[in-house]
Amino acid sequence: MARVRLRVPAPRPAFATGAVATASITPIDLPQAPHAAAARVDTPPLSRREKGRGSEGMPPAPTPAPHTAAREGRSVPAHARIVAEVLAARHFRHLSPDLVTRVTAVEAPKAPRHADAVDRVKRRLHQVANAYVPALHAPRDAIDAIRAAAGDADALRVLAVSLMHGHASTAERLPTLDLVGPALRRVIGTGVDLPPRRVVDLACGLNPLLLPWLGLPRDCTYEAYDVDARLVGIVDAFLQAWGQSGSASVRDVVGDPVGGTADLVLLMKAVPCLDQVRAGSARTVLSGIHARRVIVTWPIQSLGGTAKGMRATYRRACDALVADLPYVVAEVAIPGELAFVLDRAPGAGPDA
Ligand SMILES: C[S@@+](CC[C@H](N)C(=O)[O-])C[C@H]1O[C@@H](n2cnc3c(N)ncnc32)[C@H](O)[C@@H]1O
């Protein structure tokens, strides 16, 4: 097996472990679940005023006069200034400008002053994207390593495992990768007469790095979309190195939904995230594409007692997501996730 040398300084978590040394899944420092991570990691720089807001035990920040925004004359040019300031910030410059613009349109009118508006937008962007990648370091080194391993399936598997630590959603799958891979394989294959020709992975994170475990034909076109350009760079390099047809693109799939007809759409652990800015967005996204099969999942960290409530909540969320859409829904077993397969209803046809 070819060895891949990473130009990453030793103990940094995302790419240092395992990538060079071993093909097995080594003990790891898993990031907390995204929802927990959102409160814990990679917190963007916020003003002292915004930090105080909403903190338990802290006096509430003074409520600004409601007419301040109007006095500042905030309007479209003011929103453009917020977008520019956010995109210039180190923690946010990798995000889709479309997403930043959309979040600004929703969040900025709620804040009286420019600085508050910028803080609000950053906070929301952290929740929908940055919170998932507390351990994503040196993405350029990752891309170099992937390219160096191109065509070497064993080396790419090892790299994929190492890199998947860098995103909370894929990191959660690693301890049970031996089970998740076959489970996904079964779900992708079950009941489908033909292997998928077009797979669309919406809000993909580093999910496409599971490709070595999915058994998809290399000529199946795999399209992956995320708002984080660093993830997209890694995923695109991986698709090429693995020899998979397709590509990864930076895209706000809510503001700019992916259309057409797909054999398989993956909407994994992404519904709460897409609905963060505006409720119902994930449903709009799903309605925009004509899929033969959709795999939609929600994260469940624990299968013990506390997960029961989450399961019930997410089952209701799935019902709401699919209501009136032409799909037949079945719950399927994927370790650590509450998963549903949506199959296009018989007679619904590709354009129903
Ligand atoms: C919970 S993670 C799930 C990642 C992946 N699907 C998985 O299961 O491993 C959600 C991902 O959605 C991305 N995201 C959030 N809002 C998005 C949007 N509007 N369009 C595209 N991607 C988005 C985030 O950057 C993040 O990587």
C-alpha cells in the first residue's frame, strides 16, 4: 500500500492521526455532536455586547431604540456592507457568498445597529456551517495528500478515515464504519432495479469520503454540494482521486436548489441545518428535485433512553418533510442515525 505523506504538523487532530500510519480506525477524540459542538467549538469572534446577550445569569443587554436601524438608513447597500464584512472575516471567508447574503437578509433586519447585525449573521452562520468543522485544519494539505494518493484505493481509504474526523457528522460515523458502510450499501441498492446513474448529495459535508464503502459504479455521476468551500475542495479532490464521475461545488442549496432528475438524493443529517435560517427550507429543497430514491437521516448520538424522544421528534419531522410529496416512506437501520428511504410512489413518474 502506498504511504501518503501529509505536510501537517504532528498533533493537529484532523489529518494527523491515522492518515500516514495505519489503515485501521484508531482511537479518536470525537468532536461532540453538532448540536453540542455548536455551543462549544470554533466560536467566531463576537463583540462583547453580543457575547453577553442571552447568556444565563447575565443581565440582558440594553435594548436599543427600535428606530435606530431606520435612523442609520439600513437598506440593501447596508446589507451589502454586512455581507462584505462577514466574508472578509477569517472564520467566514470560506462560506458561500449566496448563503451569507441570504442569512443577512433574514438576520440583519432584526438588529438595530450595523455591529449587532454583523454579529447576528456570524452567529447564525456558525450554527448552520462552522459548528460542524471544529477539527478541520489545513484543507490544502488534505487536498495535496488526496492527489498524491490518486488511484491507490487503500491509501485513499486510509486518508478518508483520517479526514472524516474533520467534520462532526462524519466523525460520528467512524466508530461504526464497519456497520454504516454495509447499511448504506444495502439502502442504496435495495429495491432499485438499476444501479444509480446520478447521485446528488445535498449539504454533503465530508460524506462523499464514504465512497470507498458504498460500492457505487465509478461511472455513476456523484454531485456533491455544500456551502463550505474548504469541504468542497477536499470532496472534489477525493472524487477525482477515487476515479468517480462527478464533482463537488459550493452551493447554497436552499437559495439555489438543485433540480433535474436523480436516481438517488442524499439528505443526510442536514434537515435541521437547512431549516435553521427559515423553517420549511429542507422541504423546498426536496420538492425541487425529482428523485427516484432519497435517503434522509437525522443524527442520534445515543440509542439509549434519551434518544427515544429524538426518534419521535424526527419521525414527525420526516412526516412533515414528505407530506404531499409523491414518496413512499420506510424507516431503515443505519447505526447512529434515524434514517428513512423515500421511494418515488408507483405511478408518480419522474415529473410528478
Ligand atoms: C449536519 S452536516 C451534514 C453533512 C453530511 N450530509 C453528513 O451527513 O455527513 C450539515 C452540512 O450542511 C452544510 N450546509 C448548511 N447549510 C447549507 C446550505 N444552505 N446549502 C448547502 N450546504 C449547507 C454545512 O456546511 C454542513 O457541512
